[in-house]
Amino acid sequence: MREPGNTRERIQQVAMDLFTEQGYEQTSLREIAERLGVTKAALYYHFKTKEEIAASFFEGFGADVDALVAWSEERTPNLEARRELVNRYADLLMRHHTLLRFMHQNPPVLRKQDKESIFKQRMHRLHGFLVDPDAPLIERLRAHDAIMTMHSAWFLPIGLDADHDELRDATVRISVELLERNAEGGRPPA
């Protein structure tokens, strides 16, 4: 017999697959139950609605981002710590890449879940570690682009055929180059 935690995780995985294949609005609880090979009643034991399933996707991601923010708040924001933050964040995004695709494909779900504002707050805190808020605009934009590069790689067609490790490493390289450029006063790296 499967443990309840495993069933819950299977439901989340199947729902994520269907939501990204068909779209959130086009997927029903019945389809999720059918794909799992369980009754709707069995599904309801774990989740009453699609909204509950969608909300559950954000729990692990949110906890991981919060832990990274806490890590950054214990560090001095120098170039080495910023490089480390980029590496840690890239690892986090790689673990949650299916959620990133879901978020990109289903922005209304983020708004319904009130996750968009929470996500933006977390990104603002990470951005604050990557660049001084009083830095020139171009440096603030580079720090923003460093984060966005890591996000966009997981849902843009250019990266979909790449190996996950290769994609992660490429985004880290680009993001770190942007931060190094800031540290060098805006000059391109030698």
C-alpha cells in the first residue's frame, strides 16, 4: 500500500503534467483522477479542488526561496557571496523547473492564488542582495537581468532541448558575468 504522502505527490505530479500539457483551465479533476487510475473520491481525500492542488505546488518552492533569502541575509553582499547566491538559486530553479513552466503558462492561476505578489516580494529581496538599491540604474538592471535570465531559460523554447545541467550552467555563467560587470564598474570582463 502506498503512503499518503506518496499519493499526494503523485497527484501533484500528474496535475502538473496535465496543467502544462493542456492548460490549467482545460484540465478537470476527473481527468487527473483518470490519469492516476483512482476515483474522484480518492482524489478528494487529498485535494478538494484544482485550486488546492495549484496552491500546493508553491509550498516547496516558497520554502526553498525563503531559505535562500535567509541565507543571503546572513552574508555580506560582496561579489563572492553574490556568485554563490546565483549558484544556489540556479539549483533551486532546476529542482522546480516544472513549476516555472506552469507559472509562465498559467499567470491567472498565480493571481487567483495570490502568489504573484508573494513571488515578487521574494524576488525583490533576492535582487536587493545582488545590487545596492542606490546603485546606478544600469547596475540595478543588470542584477534584475541576472535573475530573469535564470527564470526565462526554463520556459523559453531555446532552452527546452538542452540538458538541464547544461541549461543551469549557461544561466549561471550569464548571470555571474552580469554581476561581475557591475563589480568592475560596468566594464565588460576581460
